[in-house]
Amino acid sequence: MINIPLPQIKERISQKTGLSEDEVNQKIKSKLKQLPGLISEEGAAHIVANELGVKLFDIGEKLQIKNILSGMRNVDVVGKVLQKYELREFNKENTSGKVANFMIGDETGVVRVVLWNKQADLINQLQERDVVKIRGGYVRENNGKKEVHLSEISKLIINPPGVTVEVKPYAPAAAEGVRKQISDIKEDDANIEILATIVQVFDINFFEVCPQCSKRIRLKDEGFVCQTHGKVTPEYNYVLNLYLDDGSDNIRVVFWRQQIEELLNMDKPQIMSFKDDPSKFEPIKTELLGNIIKVSGRANKNQNFDRIELVANKVDKSPDPDEEIKKLKEEADKVVEQKEEEPEPVKEEKEKKPFDKARDKDSDMSEHDFENFDLDEKLVDTDEPVE
């Protein structure tokens, strides 16, 4: 259902009929008197618009960003690319795929655009400041914010001839998350950053995906079968789990393909060599142990093991010491300011769990754990939307 704000309904009526704001308000009040207690002011405004022959939105109409509403379909939007995010791969239940998103703006506002699966590859063709025209998008609300999603039949036209866009000043969201100690991480933390030591590394899990849509596929009697594309020759995706400890606690961190490649500084062919010969990965596991890394991502509650995990979206293998000292100083200054402003509350000490490798001997993901790992985030973004 499309929820149109009352001021926008009034503005639309005024634009299409030439009535003044006072005249529109009088008509709405009159309608409320005719139907006392039966309709809201918004409902009365809808009736007035209908009686005057005013369409509150037109199918296929190019919209200003400020007029985009949740629930709209087949909408056209023109905007300038203000910020783009990395393409990411996800796995949820029996489905895997790709998602990418970017921010566009015009003279009226800013909105996130979300690309799925094949459309997601278009992110590699985009540059900030490009003008884009979206045709046939649909609008969804994610975490209280509107997003324009592209379906398989939607079109994304990059730098259409003769089209220019003026934009409002825009301050990109910080790429890094909020720094936290592991002991302070909550399951609804959407964009956090930790600095911690690698204390355990598991083997890489490989799984088959459709080469056309990147969804998880299964081996049937006739071979590997995709529900959409039928029998296919599989490609492979992969996931890696490791444990990090920052002195306050430890946490399992999940790395998907792109983050694995960043962590290991390897490309896909190099990583695929570990599929055929896992023993080649053993020296690398040993080399990783004891390294201090910085990881940004979102918290996820693993229902199977009743624990909070971190899903990585960015990894820094060599944190800058000067930058880390600066952050520590800033955090210390904030603590001092807070102590000066208010009395320190009584805080129950949280006992750190000792790290026990044996307790997680199966943490390189059982089939059940892998299949039920939920990556359906509230992006934001963390920058990641909900399909």
C-alpha cells in the first residue's frame, strides 16, 4: 500500500487544479463535516483529489526523489550517483545471490538504489557523479528509509544523452562502523568495527552456485540443477570462519568470498586450489594466528548455537598504529568527559568467557548451520538492504 503524506496530497491537488492552499484545506474540511468520524483528514484529502480528477501519482511517471513513496511500482527516477558500495554476495536458507547498492540525489533529496543478482554487476560500470535514469523500479521501505529496487525487467541507463541533474549538498555516510569492544556487541548492531587478534581459523567451506543467477544449487540425479535455469555446470562460492579476541571477549567472524580474498590477499583461482587440496591451507591458517586485524560488519544472532557472530563486510590486515592511537585517545577523552558530567552508574561486571577451541570443534560450519545462517540484514548499511 502506498502511504502518501497529507502535505504531499494537498500540494499535488494544488499543482494540478490551480487551487490555493486555503481552498484545498476548505474542501478537505468540508468533506470531513460530510462524513464525521468516518474518515481521517488523509482519507478526506484522497476523496477530494479523486472528485477533482487529480491522480496522486502516475504509473511510469518520472518522480522527484522527495515524492518517492513506499509501495510504488513501475516508477522512473533520474539522479546523480553520490556514493556507491561494494557488490556483495549473500546466502539465505537455500538461496544465494548478489546485491549492490548506491545513493542517488536530485535537487529534492537522496535515495538508495538496490540492484539484485545480474543487475548487481552494473555497479562495476558506475562512477560517482554519473547521471543515471532508472526505469520500471519499485519502492520498498527498509529500516524506516525508502529504497528504489530494480527487478529483472527494470532498466538502468548510465549517463543518458542530454540529461543533467542538480543535487543538494550531500555528506556520505562514514564507511567505517562504530568501534566497539567485543563484549559490548549487541545482536542488533548494524555497522560496527572491532580491532582484535586472530585466535582460531577454520577451513574454507566451498559450495555450488548457478553460474547465471549465483543462487545455491543442489546435486540431483541428473546433475546440478538450478530452480530457475535448470541443469547447469556449477561455479563455486566460499565462506570462512575464524575467531577474534580483543581482551574483553571473543567472537566468531564470518567472511564471504570478497572478504576472504581481502584477508588472504588472493584471487579466486588461488583460493579454489584449497578446495581440491585442503592441506595447502594449513600453513596459511598458522600464519594468520596471532595477527591483529580490523574488521567492520554487522552482528548476527546464530539461532542454532544461541550466540552473536559478526558478519564481515570490510577487513584491514594492517591497521595504522597512528590512527589506532588517535582513536584510543578520542575514546579516553569521551570517557573522561562523561565521568565529569554525570556520576558513574553501578555496572555489573561481565565475566569474559575463556576461549575454548574444543567447544567449537564444529564451527567450520555444519551443513545445518550453513543452510540456516541468516544474512537478511537491515543494511544499512550497513549499507545492505533487504530483498
